[in-house]
Amino acid sequence: MKKLVKRVGIIGFVILIAVLTPAVCYAANNISIDGYPDDWANIPQTAIYYNSNNEKQWNYAAVVAEEGYINCYVSFANFLSNSVPVIQYWISVNGNPIVLNLNYSDSNGNIDYSMSKKLNNLSNGVNGGISVFAGYYPIYNVGDAAIYISNKGGTFLEFRVSIAMIEQLCGLPENTIENGATIEFYSPILGDQTVVVVGTSTGTFVGIGICVVVAIAIGLRHKKKVKVIL
């Protein structure tokens, strides 16, 4: 009985630590908008496509909200090479949608239309310095983007938008997303699936989950001498 109480105490203690340290998940994701897909390797991705059983025609997307930004990632279907869709990326927060488009910006943060054609003929490697604009009129510069075209095949887009700006443009109270809003990401150009995320990075809940697993593993190890590697 004393051993059981001790184990329950350990579980309660590590859960308390998880609640008080939600940044655990932030550090684990550590998204950098540099075009490279490495940051997204361990983050669940959703297939986005239209009526196709050919996986080569499927795009994949993922979303992580952390450190004041909503980060979005798209791995494009194999047939896309030196150009990618630059319009019609949508983010919806608690059912309030806003459209996002990609373009280059000038020194004032406005669209630099003289550079727009460059997006139709991207070079291999990282194409950076791209801005994310929200809305149609007026248009707001809300973030930055990078596109990576691999010599070995594969085209990837990642971008981030300011949570504060998105909340403002959607007419939502400050900290709506941090307090557990539902974020949806979709693009009618890519397919009819939607990526859904709840909360900022679910840091607290992921932390709780990790710590509970560790605590249970400790209990099992003491009971059955089982070695658990996480």
C-alpha cells in the first residue's frame, strides 16, 4: 500500500511540473522559417488532395502554434517544381476565416509587385524574403515565408503569421488562441482536407502526457523490471 501511495505521489508531482512548465513542447518543436522541412519531421501531417488515389498527387500540411506565431508547413505534390500556389491559404480561428497570400514586400512592408513574377520561377534551394499578406482590401503584412526546392525532388513551403494580428483581423479578443481556440488551416487550391489544431502548441497537455508516461514507466520498471525508452 505504501508503495502504491508513493507511485501515485510521483505521478502527481510530475503532472504538477508539466502544468507549470508548458514550454516543454515549445522547445521540442522549435520551428524556424528557413524553408527546410527538417523541423517538421516529427510533427503529424495531413494529406490534402482532390479525388486521387495516387499519393504522388497528394500534398501534405501541418500546423504548429507557438511563441506568438501560427506556423504552417506544406509539402507539395511531386509534380510541382519551380512554382507553387501563392494565394488562397486560409486560417480560421474558432470559425472566423481569413485568407493569406504570399508575395514579396518592399521596405515599407507593402507588396512589391515588381517582384511578383519571381514567385513563378523559383530557383533550386531556399527562396526566402517572402512575406505573408492577410485579406484582400485592405491588405496586412502579417508574417514571413520561405520556399525550398530540393535538387533531389520535393518542394516545401513554410510560413508563420502573427497570432496577435490574426486575432485582431478575425475580431477576436487578445489571447483567444492561447486560451485554447480551434485553429483550422486549408487551401482550396491544394485539396478539400483541413488541418485542425487546438490551442497554441498544446504545450501543457503534451507535457502532462509525457510526464504521465514517464511516471507510469517508472512504476512499471519498479514492478516488472521493464526498461522503457522514450
